[in-house]
Amino acid sequence: MKTLFERSISGRHCTILPVSDVPECTPDTCREKPLRLPELSETDISRHYTELAKQTFGVNDGFYPLGSCTMKYNPKVNEDAAAMEGFTEVHPTQKASQGSLRLLKTAEQYLCEITGMDEMTFQPAAGAHGELTGLMLIKRYHELSGHSARNKIIVPDSAHGTNPASSSMCGFTVINIPSSEDGCVDLDELRKAVGEDTAGLMLTNPNTLGIFDKNIKEITDIVHSAGGLCYYDGANLNAVMGIVRPGDMGFDCIHLNLHKSFSTPHGGGGPGSGPVGCKSFLADYLPGEKIVETDGKLAWCDRGEKSVGAVRSFHGNFLVVVKAFAYLLTLGRQGVPEVAKNAVLNANYLKHLLEDTYEVAKPGICMHEFVLTLENLKKETGVSAMDVAKALQDYGIHPPTMYFPLNVHEALMVEPTETESKETLDNAAEAFLDIMKTIKENPESLHDTPHKSPISRPDEVNAARHPKLRYHFDD
Ligand SMILES: *Cc1c(COP(=O)(O)O)cnc(C)c1O
């Protein structure tokens, strides 16, 4: 595809400027050479960007079962709500914006109710940022209780990569513990790992294998009796929201990914929102200001000197909270658990259609996502998880998450999400089964898939090591 500069035709333009009524610039204030800009008509520009847009793939194009990321359809009415002038034009220091404050306060109350937490901050801009913030609370708690020697965070091997990364960014040492055969936390390994130096545990439940840990109360009890705190990575909340609460599972502190569970499109990388909720004994450590109500009037109030300080300016990505709030109002008390039930139903339905043909990493009922392992298939046929993921693109399906979680080899992690129809899931299953037929008949043909997309297999290593960040003009 040509760049705008390559499409440029000298003298072509799409603006008609009025006759200048100010003096022309004098030679000493002019640039020596005219600025190099592409010269194009409006039609050229419009077609250029439409062509670019057609080369991408998003939830509006087709099935997007990217596990752990919850790439679901997000109601457009939320965008309308977030585009309302009263929200977009308000300044964060404006005292009179009672409506915006009320929205933040009510969203906090709803999300605390859903998670079983007492207070929440909307400052963090994403899940990973929330993790760092939550860990800062845990660190501060131990420091102020005279236990600064507690410097280890326990993370199971099924964890998302951001968990160990956030822990070490916060100055903790990471203790990795292996999962047991069934994909849950190995209680014996956990008992061995806790001790006087335990600051806490970070856990995703259901975990990245799509399994709800049946021992969850015992797990949080083991950590608490050793003097540690429990952090809940809420990225998978859509599997359980409205049904069970992290607060009741024994967690002290959590983050949510509003852009995953509470409907903000995030394929392009943002903006996101990773609110952090905690039990009341940690609330003084939260960052930013809190909203207090006096005689029906809301106002921002300093949290005091125990706070970890600001982790972002003002109140975070406010408009993402507006979208989440609009979504919560649409769902209501009955709709929230229904999201979870449909997410789980869809995942189990698709898994059921695939499990006779593909090997499921951990058989049995899953939550909102499941993981296939192509380890044996690769040994027998040479076809890898990457090959199957790429082949799916020829069926108009975005690849599932590949090679994650790390404790499954040749993993494909599939999360259909609650917003997909039975027909879409049936079509997806047909694509998977069709690919298996090709693997059996002609495995070699899978190695250079996809065949129908604008580019096939980019050289990812070269692209990362030697990125071309500039366009080089001939002259
Ligand atoms: C997505 C995800 C994160 C990180 O969240 P971001 O919003 O992408 O920073 C952390 N943990 C799990 C399990 C996730 O799926």
C-alpha cells in the first residue's frame, strides 16, 4: 500500500483558502524550503484512510476470542454517554460539577458492591497500573505496621506477566509457585512459600486457565495466617461478577479492568481504567483524593498523610468510568450476573464443540475461557499453535491468545465473551474443525498461513530489533 507521500501529486489540494488580508511574510521569517507535505484531494485522503482501516481487524469485523483480554462488543450507547458535553467539557478542579462527582461516587459504590470492597480509587489508567498501586498499598501497610521486612510477593505460575512485573517494580521479590495438576494453586507449595517475609499473594480467580480455584478460602487463609495480604487481579471478573465477590473470597485489595469487564473498546491500546478497591483497613493508603458528602453536596477531600500519593493526575480516565457507569445502569442488578453466566456458557459451549478434536489443557467445566494445548499435535504433525492461530485468520477470525499461560505448552487460550451468538460460536467451531481436517491431510500447507490477509507472517524479531521509524525520501 502506498503512503500519503507516494500518493501525492504536486499542486493537488483539498482546501480553498480565502484571500489573505494580512501582509505576506518577509523572506527572513520564511522557512528556506517549503514544508514537505503530501498534496492530495479529499477523495485521495479519504480512500487512503479507508484502505488502512480495512487492513485491521477489530470486534466490529468478526469473532475476536483473545483470551485474558475480553475483547467483547461494547454498546455504542456508552460512547454517546461519554461524549456528552457535560462530561467532556468539565475541568477536574471545577468545584461545581456535582453531576460528575455523583457519577464517580455512585460508580465507586456499585463497583465496591460487586467486588465486596469498601473504598476505591479511579486514578490508575490500566490493570497493570492498578496492580502497582495495589502493591504500593500493601507495602505501605507493612511499613507502617513495622513489618518492612515483609518483601516477598507470591505469584502462581499461571499468572499474567504483569503480576510479577508489577511486584518487582514495586520493590518486592517475586516467589513463583507451581500450580497443581488440576490447574489450581498447589496448597502444599503455598504453605511452603509463606513465612515471616511474606508481604502478600497475587491471584487471578478464575485464573488464566479459566479455572475457579475451589480452595480459594483456604488459600487466602494460609496467606493471612502467615501475616500477608491478598491481592486479587480482577481481569477475569466478568466470569463471576454478580455471583461471587473477591471481598468474600478473602481478598484485601483488588484492581478491575474497566476496559475489559465494563465495556470500553481497548484494541488500540487505550484509554483504559484500572480502579483499585480495598478493604477499609487499607483505605487511608489509597492514592488521590476521595469524594465526601456533606449535606448532600459532594466535594474532593485529601486522604491524609498515609496515602501513597498520586499515581496519576486528578481522577484518572474519567470518561472510561462514564462508559462503565452507563453499562452498569443498562445491565442493572439482574444483568450483571447474567453477563457472567453467558460468558461461562459461551466458553463451555465452544469448548464442548472442540474437545473431541483438540486437546483441552485442563478438561472439565471451565469459566469464561479455556486453553487448548497443541503440544502433542505438534509432535505428530509439526503444526504449531502459531500455525493454527494464523490459519484462523483466513476464516475471518482473530487468533486466540497464543503461548499463554506459560504453564501450558503450545497453548491457544480462547475467550468467546458473553456477547457472541450461538451462530458465531458454531461458525468458529467449524473453522477450528476444518483446520484440523487440513492438518490431517496436508500439514505442510499450514506453515505459511494466513493466505488471505494483507500481510502473511511478518518478521517479528526483525521488526522489534530493527524498527523502521522514519520514512526516507529519495531527495
Ligand atoms: C489484561 C490483564 C492484566 C493487565 O491489564 P492491563 O489493563 O492490560 O494493564 C493483568 N492480569 C490479567 C489476568 C489480564 O488479563
